[in-house]
Amino acid sequence: MERVRTGISGLDEMLNGGFPKSHNVVVMGSFGTGKTTFGLQFLVQGLKEGEKGIFITLEEDEESIIQDGMAFGWDLKPDLDGKNLVIVKLEPTDALSTISRIKSDLPKFVKSFGASRIVVDSVSLLNMLFETEHEKRSNLFYLTQMIKETGATCLMTAEVSNDNSVASRDGLVEYTADGVVVLQYDEPPEKGEIRLTLRVVKMRRTNHSRRIKPYSISEGGIVVHAGAEVY
Amino acid sequence: MERVRTGISGLDEMLNGGFPKSHNVVVMGSFGTGKTTFGLQFLVQGLKEGEKGIFITLEEDEESIIQDGMAFGWDLKPDLDGKNLVIVKLEPTDALSTISRIKSDLPKFVKSFGASRIVVDSVSLLNMLFETEHEKRSNLFYLTQMIKETGATCLMTAEVSNDNSVASRDGLVEYTADGVVVLQYDEPPEKGEIRLTLRVVKMRRTNHSRRIKPYSISEGGIVVHAGAEVY
Amino acid sequence: MERVRTGISGLDEMLNGGFPKSHNVVVMGSFGTGKTTFGLQFLVQGLKEGEKGIFITLEEDEESIIQDGMAFGWDLKPDLDGKNLVIVKLEPTDALSTISRIKSDLPKFVKSFGASRIVVDSVSLLNMLFETEHEKRSNLFYLTQMIKETGATCLMTAEVSNDNSVASRDGLVEYTADGVVVLQYDEPPEKGEIRLTLRVVKMRRTNHSRRIKPYSISEGGIVVHAGAEVY
Amino acid sequence: MERVRTGISGLDEMLNGGFPKSHNVVVMGSFGTGKTTFGLQFLVQGLKEGEKGIFITLEEDEESIIQDGMAFGWDLKPDLDGKNLVIVKLEPTDALSTISRIKSDLPKFVKSFGASRIVVDSVSLLNMLFETEHEKRSNLFYLTQMIKETGATCLMTAEVSNDNSVASRDGLVEYTADGVVVLQYDEPPEKGEIRLTLRVVKMRRTNHSRRIKPYSISEGGIVVHAGAEVY
Amino acid sequence: MERVRTGISGLDEMLNGGFPKSHNVVVMGSFGTGKTTFGLQFLVQGLKEGEKGIFITLEEDEESIIQDGMAFGWDLKPDLDGKNLVIVKLEPTDALSTISRIKSDLPKFVKSFGASRIVVDSVSLLNMLFETEHEKRSNLFYLTQMIKETGATCLMTAEVSNDNSVASRDGLVEYTADGVVVLQYDEPPEKGEIRLTLRVVKMRRTNHSRRIKPYSISEGGIVVHAGAEVY
Amino acid sequence: MERVRTGISGLDEMLNGGFPKSHNVVVMGSFGTGKTTFGLQFLVQGLKEGEKGIFITLEEDEESIIQDGMAFGWDLKPDLDGKNLVIVKLEPTDALSTISRIKSDLPKFVKSFGASRIVVDSVSLLNMLFETEHEKRSNLFYLTQMIKETGATCLMTAEVSNDNSVASRDGLVEYTADGVVVLQYDEPPEKGEIRLTLRVVKMRRTNHSRRIKPYSISEGGIVVHAGAEVY
């Protein structure tokens, strides 16, 4: 099974080399756990390996994303200029046009652009654009299928339903995805410093570690301390 | 009482030989607990014993299911080609046609095909196709009856209502089923490695163990460590 | 006060001889706690004592009920043939006809048949047939009154609202009933084997034990270990 | 402040003699905690003291109430025949007529009958007759006012919102009432026997004990063990 | 900053002399924690200091309020007769007229009457008169503004959302108020006697103690044991 | 990355100098945790550094805000008169005009006025003006975008969903914001004094401490005790 390296030190080891190629993986966590950073780091790793990437965002505009990268020493501009990376900003104020745009353009675009990595940040905000449960579900299924057909490896960030739980806000994307990585924060009983932990809860068609590992968000991005235990 | 072996080492012992023949058994668990693997393994065991099987899926397409099997060393292609196994992919975007298709075709198909094992993965996603509580219930009852009339042994996977609980998302299928196997993950107090546990909560018309047993998803599929205790 | 023996060893002692005659008793528990077995055992005890019984079911068909009994060594067929026992299967797909059937026929039927024990398995599924809270309530009150007028002793099984709690799904039947027996499972802190426990929470017009007792579902049906403590 | 003895040994001491006269007191508890017994015992005490009483019930019919009393050695028939006690059975299947009956007849009836004690068993079931929150509230306020105008001391039983909590199902009656007595059951950590406890949470215009006391339902009715501690 | 003494011994010390003048303070607690007594004591203190007061009530009528005071040795009649105190009873059965009455009359009345202290008992019941969330909010904002314009110091009692929590039933009044005093009861682990505790959670424009203090409701009203710790 | 000092001693150190310039930061906490004080202190720090500020409030009027400042020794009047500070009071009783006013005027006003700091107190109350989830979301996105375009650094206060949790009432603003500071109170197990704690949960494009620090609201405003541990 071919692997796609996440570029996150420690995590690739837990996954025996990275995400399985063409998988649709959800990175789920509360705000402040580094989901956007995770997505960027995944794309930057692709860029390093000569792959092209697409970053679909509903939260921040292109300029903010560039600054996000800058903060970790990743200069995205050359790759944006060189057409190795595209940032697609969806406007959350117009549901219908957004849907149409995704529906009709994405597969063609991915193929013509030649992207092998896609990030959707976040699928929960995307889902909020739809009014009924039925629409949310239909579009989530449709989007998943679209992306699967492109053959690219996809990472979707998702917000959790409550404070720090192991369930997405919609309670669906974790079931339709091929893999789920959960980011959590951990308030130690004696207070002090909040610790961040990562676990791979699901990864279809591959063996994976089920250990809970501490991670940190440092100058170079996310680092999983695979050799350490949480306590 | 005739038994149908699940092919899951350790579980058949807990069940005195396997599921009672013609039972409708629900395998319930959170994402990442191996429900799809459980269903495939159950069918593969049938194939080994010369039985035919049907895999009804709403989550993955045929190609993905084949790869799922491959990851555990189960080559499904010969049996698909040899008409011992059929994978039926229901499109979650079209509720009415889906329902009609199940309603009218399933019993005839099961009989003409000669299947003695059926897997529905997952009954929770199937249920999401319906809008009202009333429709969900009616169709669940109808499906259960359809399958019962075929005489085949049926395994339905179901998602849990909250994070790791012992109740399905709809809170109904565990009551209408003949048997319920619950898959859970267990976060040890000192963190470290997530442990997977299995328990047989219900199995009509037969004695069964009520012990909670650890299991793992290894290269050959699910293995229940029937001789071990969780702690 | 005249007593009706449940036939469940250990429980009749806790109840000073059995259910008070003509009481309407709810047996409440999660799936897999043996509610259907409890109901059958109650009828079988009546048959042994020369009483007639009616089993109203929404979950299983007559053939399944016969097999349920068989698994515990109870051969229901002679009594079915001899018209000492009747199994009434309500179809959950037709609410209106079901209601009418119960409403108009039950009292007459009970009297002409001469039944002194009635089991409804389950009142929760019956309640799901109705759409509004108002309909559910009205019909529950009506059913209770119908049965009370027949003078028979009635046992209704009910599902619990959440996982293992001491409240029925509708939160009503435990208040209108004359008695409530709660079946629960108990996950010991060190995992291992799930233990089943029984308690009599309510029994109008009689003194009863309020002890929590372990029970098991063995070859001969339910046995309450009245002499043992849970821990 | 004039007192009305409840007739419950131990409780009258906690209340410095009984309920304040003309108070509207709610007795709140889960099923099986003895609310109906509490209400009957309160009326029986009045009968002993030569007072007249009215028992308004939505749960049981007159015959059942008589048997309820019989189980505790209270023969209600002489007082029913002698017009010292009236049992009013409201039919829960007819909301409108019920309301009208209460509205127009109660005050007149109480006065002409000369009742100084009224029991409503239960105000929660009465509330279920109304569809909207607004109707429930209006009628609860109206009923409270009606009864207050009669000058009689009133005891209303109420069901709790969840399993054993200190809040009524509607979350309102405990605020409008002059007093609240909470009945709870207590599952000791080592299982064994369920213990019943009573506390006086509210009693306007009087000092009262805030101790939690064990009680039991014995042959002579409810007895509060005022001298004992729960543990 | 000018202070308005609450008259509650111990609390005025925690508040450096009392509520800041013209503040709108919410006293929040479950039933039986003494909210009405708190409100009356606050008015009685004003009467002692020669101030006039208004008591707006939705729970009890004037006669009951007078008796409430009597129970603590406060004879309200002379001040009612002498026009130093007014009790306004709002009828909860007529929403529209109630609103209009508050809206149009209150400010004028407060000024002409010359009241410097206002009590609303309770703002939660007042809020129940309105059907929609929007109406509740609008009227709460409107009422708050009305009262603020009068320049009087206002105390509103509020019921808590669940059993003993630190949030009001509507979850709004604690945010719009200038101050919040929370009354709670505390069930000690070894059962025994329920203890009442008070904390000042919020008091704009002033420093205040954040200690949790035990209090009792004794013959002379509420006393905060400011020198004692809860445990 | 340019920093904007919050003026809160201890916090600027945790943030390596302050909020990143032009960030949109949410300060989230229950009532009584000092959110309004936090916002004022942030503006006052700007005034000290010669920057202009805008305070948009839905909770208090201008006069109250001035008094709020006075209580901490901040005399806002000279800056209000000198047009360095503007307090904008939105009327919560008129939803449509409020929205229009924000939408059309804010960006122009911020630019012409030359404000580099904006406070919205609170975004939760602002959100309550809208009826549907869809309107709330749209307007929150719109407001965020408006403010971002002005280039000013913005602080929004937000109320928490339940009692003291780490999630806003709407569950959205913490995801769209660039940073989140959480204020909580902490009830020590032995009761006594409530402790206030602060944590920086999220701060895009910068490294930040994840320690939980105690803080107090003293005469000079909020002080974070960065050198101390909570326990």
C-alpha cells in the first residue's frame, strides 16, 4: 500500500509511513489544537516532494493563510506563484454558489491542475452552509465522492461536537472518512500547562498504532513526540 | 441449535460455536472499532465453508471493499467473479430508489443467489436516508422482516449514539435484533494505548458469555483474546 | 392479598409470594437483560398452575417465541394447540389497525379465552407506533384500563430511556403501573464479566424487599440469587 | 402559626408540628418512593382528627385507592360512606372536561363538603393533559389559586424530571408551592439495599430542619427515622 | 461609590457596605434557598433607613407576603398603610395586560411613590409569561432599562436552570445584571444536614469577596456566616 | 510579527508581547469573570500609547461604561471628549436597524475615526438579536470580515455555553477568531475562595504559552499572576 507522508515528525511512524494514498482523512479537534497548521504542513510536505496541492478554506483568506505558513517558516508564495499550490477561499455567505462551484469545478480542476493533495479547512464550517440535516448529509457524501474520484489524498479538518470530545460536530464525517486523527487537549489534574495529545482512531486498510501521544506546535509546525508517553 | 461460525477467533467460543443460524445480529461500535472488518470476516468465513454471501454497503464502493479485504489477506475477487459473493453499493443520495430496490429485490435476490450470509454496513447510514422517525422505524422493521424471511444469517453494523456508548444512534435496532455484539475502545487512566474490547450483550435463544474481552485488529482480521482479561 | 407466582426462583420470595393478583407490573431493562424471557417464564408458570395466558408481541413472530421457549426447555406447542396459550403478533407497520384491534377485541378476548395472565412485549415498541406524545399517553392509559378491567395479572416489558437507567423510554409507564421490576447490567470496575442485577422498585399495596440482587439467565430461565449480595 | 399534622411519625417533628395550615405542599419523588401512600396517610390523619378530606387522583380508581389504604391498615370505607372522605377520579383521556370540572366545581365543592385537606395525585399527570407549555403553566397557576382560596391545606404529589433528581418534571410546581418535601432513593456504593431518604427543601413562613433523614414504608405507612442518620 | 445596605448580616461586609446604589442585582438560587426572604429583608432594611420600597411579585399575593414577613418578625402592615411599601401582585394568567402595566406605569409610579428599592420576585416567572425567546429577551432588556432609569436599586430573584447550578433558567439575566449573588445548597458527602452557601459572583464597578460562605435562614431572616468556612 | 499590548500585566508575557496586530481575539468566560473589564483595559492601554479605540456595547450604556472605568482608576472622559475613544451603544430591542448600522457604517467610521483597537461587548448578546442559526452565522462572518478589513485589532467578549465551559454560547466565534482567551472560575474542592484562571487556548500565527494562570481583578484592573501556579 503506497503511503503519503504527512510531514509531521512522529506521526508518519505511527502510520507506518504516512496516510495510505488516495485516502480521505479527517483531522478532528477543538479550536486551538492546530488543525489548520496540520493541513498546511501536509501540503508543504507534498510541495517538498514535488507534488501539487489545493487548500480549500472557509475560515481565512489567502493572505492569512500565507501568514499562517510564514509563522512556521513555510514561504508559500513561490509555490503559489509557481502554480504548485492553490488556495481556494469559499465565501460562507453564499451557500448556493458555493455548492455549485464545488460540485461542478472541483474534479476537473484537480485533474487539470494535477493536485495530489487536497485540504478542506473545515468541513464543519462547510456543513454549516446547509440548512437541513438532509442537505448536509447529501453534500458531504457528494463531496467525499468527488474527491475520491480525483485520486488525490485528502485531509479534512473537522470541529468536535462538544468541548474536546471524540465526535465531530455533525457526527457523520468520521464514519464516511477512511481515516480519523483526533487532536485533544488535556487539562492535567494539578492544572499548570495544557498538554496536547494525538491519536489515530481509524485508518482503513492498514495497521496503525492506537497509542495516545503528546504533540506540540513549535516553530517548525506540529511535532508528535512518538517516543514519549502522555503521563 | 445450529451455529454459524463468525470466523473470529475467540468470539465463536464465547458464543458456543457462533451466531445461531438465521439470527439477525447487530455489531455496534464507534468509528475505528473494526465494524466493517467484522462484517467482511464473517462473509469470508462463509466463503471458506462454501457458503455464498451478500455485502450491502452504504459507506464504500466495491473497489474499496476489495482493498479492505486485501489488507487482511482476503482476496475477494475470485469469489466475486465466481458469483459466491456480491457487493451491493447503495447510493445514499437517492432515498426513494434505494428503498424500493431493497424492498422489492432483496428477498428474491437472496434466494436466487443462494446466499446464507448477509451483511448490511451500516444500518445507521441506511436509516439516515429517511427523514422522519416514523419512516426510519417502518423501514427498519420492514428490512428486518425481509431478511428474516430469506432464512439467511444477517449481520448489521450500527454506529453508537454517543462516543463509545452501549446504544445505537437510533436506539431501536438493538431491540429488534436477535443479538448484539458491542465493540468499544477503552482509554486507560494512564493514557498510553487505546484498548479495544468486545462484549456479547444479547443473543436470543442461546446461552452466551457476558465477559468483556480485549480484541485486536491484526493482519489476519479481528482476534478476540478470549483467554485474557481487559485489566 | 392473593399472589400470582412469577415462577422466577428468588423473586417470588422478594415479593412475599409473587405479584399481587390483577396487578399491572412493568419489567424494565436495557436490551439483553432478559425481559422477553421474564415474560415467557411468567406465562409458563401460569400454564404449570393450570392458568391460561396471552403473549402480545411486537418484536418477534410466533415461531421465534416458540424457539425462545425451547431454548429454556419450555415446550409451548402443546399449550398453544390446547388453547391454554395464545401468541398475538402485532404488526408494527400498521398503527391504526393495531390500535383498533387492541381497543375493541382485547377485553372480550381475554374473558372468552379465560386468560388470567397477559404479557405485552414490549409496551415501548407499542408506544412507538403513535406519533404524538398525546396519542402515546392516551393509548397507554387506555390499554392499562382495558387490561385492568379484565382482572388478569399483566406484565409489560419496557425499554429504558438511556443506557441502563431506572426510567422507561417514555417516562410514563412506571408511574401508571402498579409495580416496577428493574433489570440492569453492571460493569464491574475491573471489567471482566458483566453482572445482571434485579430490584423491585415499586409494588403497590404490598411490602417488598428493596435489595438489589444478582440474577442469571441459565438453561431453565431467569434465576434470582436472593441469598447473594451483588458485591 | 397553626399546624396541620401529617400523621407521618418523625416528619411532624422536623416541621415543628406539621405543615403550616392552608399551605400548598408538593411531595416530589421518583416512582416507588411512596408518594401516594404519603398523600393517603396525610388524609387519614385528618380523618382521625375529625377533619374531612378530598383525594383527587389521575392514577388509580377508587377501588384501588381503597385497597392501597387497606394494605396499611386504613379502612377508608366507613369515612367514604360517612361522607368524611371523597375520592375524585379524573379521566386522563378527556382533557377539556377535566379542566372544566376542576375549574368550576372545586372551590364550591370543597366549601360545601367542608374539606380541610386536599390531595392531588399527581400534579405531573394532571399537567400531561395539556399540550403546550403555556396551558400547563396557566392551569397550574389557576389550580393553585383555586385551592388557596378554599383555605384547605393541600398536598400535591409530583414526579421528578430525571431519575431521582431534586426537580419536578415540569420544573414549575416547586417554585409556586409553599413547601416541598423531596423523597429519594439512595443506592449505596456497595449495592445491597436501596435506602429511602426524605428532606424538607422548602417550607415558607416557618423554620424547618434541613437534615436528610432515612424513612421506610412499613405496615402502618411511612415512618421517618428522625433520630437516625442516613449513613 | 455610594452603598445600599442589604440588611443581611455578613453579606454587607463581603460587599464593602452593600450593593452599589442604583445597581440591578440578581439573586439566583433553587427553590428553598430563601430568595423571597432575601428580597423582603432588603426592602425591610430600606424601610428601617427611611427609604420607600416596591415589591413586585408573581408568586404570592399580598396577604402571603405579609405572613412571610411576620414569620421573621417583620411587621409590614404599618409601612403598607403608611405608604412606605407597596406590594404589586402581577397575575400570571394575563400576559399582555401584565406587560403593558409594567411598561407604561412602572417608571412613573416609582418616581411618584419615591421608591429607592425595588424587588422583582421572580424575573424567571415573569419571563415565563412570554412565548418566544425573542419576546423574553426584549422584555427583559426593556424591564432592566425601565428600572435603571428610575435610579432605584433593584433586586431580582431568579430560578436556576438545573438543580443547584450557577446559571439562571433563561441564561440571560445574569449577563445583563450589574451584580449576581448565587444561593446554593450543599449536600455533604456523608448526608446529614443540607448546608446553604452564598457567593457573590459578579458586582460591577466594585471590588468584592469571592469567598463561598455558609448562611442560614433563622428567626430574624438570612444571616451569612462571613467568619466561617463552608468546610 | 507586530504586537499590540493588552495592558494586562502577565498576559502580554504569555503572548510574547501582546495580541498579534490586526488579530480578532475572543475573550470568553462566564458572568463575573471580568470580560468587560478586560475589554476596557485593552482600550485604555491603547489610549496610553496614543491609539484611538471604539467600544461597541450591548450591555451597558455610556454612563455605566464610564463608571466601570472609574472603578479601576481609568478616567475615560478626557479621551471621550478628545475623540480618542468612542462608545457605541447598540439597542438590543431593534434588530434590523442595528444590523444595518453595523453593516454600512462600521468600516467607514473606523477608518475616518482612525481607531486601531475595537471592542465588541458582547458578541453573544449581538448574536441573540438574530432569530435563526443561519442569520447568526451570516452576520458573525460578515462582522468578522468588516472588522478585519479595517486593519484594527479587535477584541470580542463572548459568553460560554454552559456554566464555566470552554465553548461559546454559539459554538462558532471561537473557530472564526484568530485567538481565544478563556476566563474561568475554579471552585476549590474545600470551598473557600473562588479562584479565577486564564488560559490562551488559540492564537494564530504565533507561539503562545498553554499554561493555566491565576488572575485577579484588583483596583488597577486585571492582573495575571504569570509567575504563580493555580495550585
